[in-house]
Amino acid sequence: MEHLRLYPRYRRVTRRLAPSPRIVAGSPSRLARLLRSTARALDGRIRLLADENTAAAAPEIVDAIAEGSVSILPGRPAVIPEIEIAQRVAREAADAGSSAIVVVGGGTLTDIAKYAAEQADLELLCVPTAASVDAYTSARSALRIDGYHRTPASRVPSVILASPSVVAEAPDALTLAGLGDLVAKMIARLDWQLGALMTDEAFSVREAEWCARVARHALMRLRREGLRHAAFPALDALLVTGRAMRVFGSSRPAASSEHTMAHLWEVVLDADSADLRLVVDHPVPPAHFHGLLVARAAGYVVSAYRWILGRIVASAPAGSSAPGEAPHEFDRRWQESVPPDMQPFLAKMREETTRAPLDAPTITERRSRLATHRETIIALADRAITDAERGLDALSLAGIEDLLPQIPPHWVVRSLQWVRYLRGRYSMFNLAFEMGWEPELLDFLDAT
């Protein structure tokens, strides 16, 4: 039987820094027995949360606790992780006198359950049915609030019950979504240290290295052994990256510009979004999974970062800039430049862009920092980009291209143009902007 290896090691390394879920791995029948004994100890006061798909994926586990209060959500259409649903689950659990919530499912249901458990002050047990997200061990939930992705504080599960057979049999799209999300960890590793070098941002080598390493390990298993054999190693890696976010206190170890782009697309491509009528005038693709959007975004990001790396290599050691409007002049008036189709997100961008506008001395100082750290940045970027390219190649060989949503070119351009303002997080896109290379970069991306 496949075992979790990486998460227990990382948990030991960081055990004093934050509470972490206990992991129990085993067959569905073993996990069902454990849940029955838990239910008896709590006098049946367990609230089960699943949907029709996850209940069918783990019937023994669901049956073991189905005598308690139950929330089985529809399987189709796919549940959208809206905060109103999580609030309703919290109310129902409290009204039923529950002591704990057991969630059987993937990322969406887990995010809903984590927030509900926090709001109702209940213990949470999690049964992952797919290696699709890193939400299982993180302390925040990705929820739709006021029409946009946000991450409110949520309860970390006390126990995660993981069955290798259940995870391996998850739909290919879900496993590929999790592996697609893991590609982002190499990009995040680069951008995080770049932010430290360029802006003195707080940086943890331990969390950065762990996240990048476990991602490389899972994607190597995919490349060598195929999708089914990579599923449980992917879950192992995702548990580590979720905990790394918990340890550091933000998603910086695991997410960067590719997630920012994916979150924008999740809103504008959601046919049920109230904002959709304001910003989309073309057919909307079918339902998608977050990690697949991340993988799609990672492809654009890697291409952009490879181009930026080429400019760094070609630039004089003292740094250089392109002619045209000074970056600090645009940064000072960026809100005036937001086009009509991005206006629904202006409040979010203002919320994220809390720093003072860049000025001429800051731009000069950033260019000096690039000159100082040029060789370090070149080596760091080349390794991270190469790792991400290899990961994307492995995903392509596994068939992810057939599952990736087609993003309308207009929204690809918009996400690349405004990624710096949609999330207040330094990345290679910020460096390109500060060096004056952004117009050329956007021309290059538009041509490709």
C-alpha cells in the first residue's frame, strides 16, 4: 500500500510552529471503522458533508456515519464555494447539535466545511477523495465572497483520513488539477525569493524549499509512473504545501502570479456569476477545476518568465530600461487606466494595492538591486522555470491538454496586464514593469 512520506517528515520539522492534522491512511473499510467508533464516542453528533459524487466515491465511509445529520449536496452542477453555502452548513450543524463535521470530498467541499466548522466552533475531520488541492491542511478557505475569490480564516482539520485506493480512483481531471496546482509551487518559490531580494519581503527558505521539492517529487512520479501512481504522492505533496501556508501564515509559499490569473478567470468564466453579465460578451466554457486553470495560467507565466529571464541575461550588469513612459508615472495613475471590463474588480485591486505608489527613487533603487543580485536572480529563475517547464511537459503527456479550459484571448491579456494590481505580491511581472520592459513583454505574449 502507498504511504504518505513527505507530510509526516515536514510535520515533524515544523511541529512546534503550528498545530497540524493527524494523518490516518488505510483502506476504506479501516477508515469506516474509525469513523464509526468516533461517531459512537460523540453519541452520533456528527454532521456529514458530501456531494453526490464524493458519496459515490467513498460509500463505505459515508455509510459509516450516515445515521447522523447529513448534508449531501448535488453532484451537478458542480458546487461553487460560495460563503453563503458555508454559512448555511454551519447553521445546520449547530441546529442539529453537532460536535463535529466530517467532510468527504475534494477542495470545494473541504473549503466549505473548514469555514463552517470555524463559524460553528466544531471539530473537523476530513476524508479527501482526490489529490486536487492543497486546502486539506491550510488554515484558510478559498470562497466566493462579494463576487470574488477570498480566503477567510478557517478551521484546520484535526484528522485527515486518506485512502490510497479512493484517491487513485478519482477522476483524471481532479488528479491533474492537483498536479497542475503543484507546478505553481516552483513559480512561487522563484517569486517569493525575488520579492525578498528586490523589496526585503519576509522569506522562509525552509517553506520555499519544501514546497518546491515536494512538487518536483510528485511530478517526477507522474512522469515516470503515470497518473494513477502519481495520485497519492500528489496528495502527500499537497498536504505539505497546505501546511506550509499554515506555518508561514499566508499562501506565499504555494501561490503567485499564476493563481492570481486563475482567480480572475474563475470569476469571469463562471456562468452563474453576477458579474459575468458586466464583463463577458462571449460563450462561457463548461465547468472547470481550480488546478486546471492554474495549470493553464502557469503555461502563460512560464513563457513570460522565460522571456523576462532572457532580458535580464541580455541587459547590462548595471540594469537597463526601455524608452517610453516612466514606470512610476503609470503606477501613480494606474486607477485611471483600468478599462471598463475590469471595473468590477477595481475595489479588489484597490484592496490589494495598499503600498504607496512607486516613485522615481524607488525605481532607481529597484534597478540597482537587480544589478546587485543579477547572477543570483538568473540562477534562481533558470532553475525554477526549467522545473516548471518539465512539470508542464509531464502534465501534457498525461493528457491535461484535453481538459484545460480555453481562456478567451481577451481575458488572457487582461490577466497579464493587471496581475500586478490584482494581488499585492511581488513577482517577475513586477520586475519587468520596474525595468521598463512591460510593453515589450505584452507584445511578445500577444504574438504568442
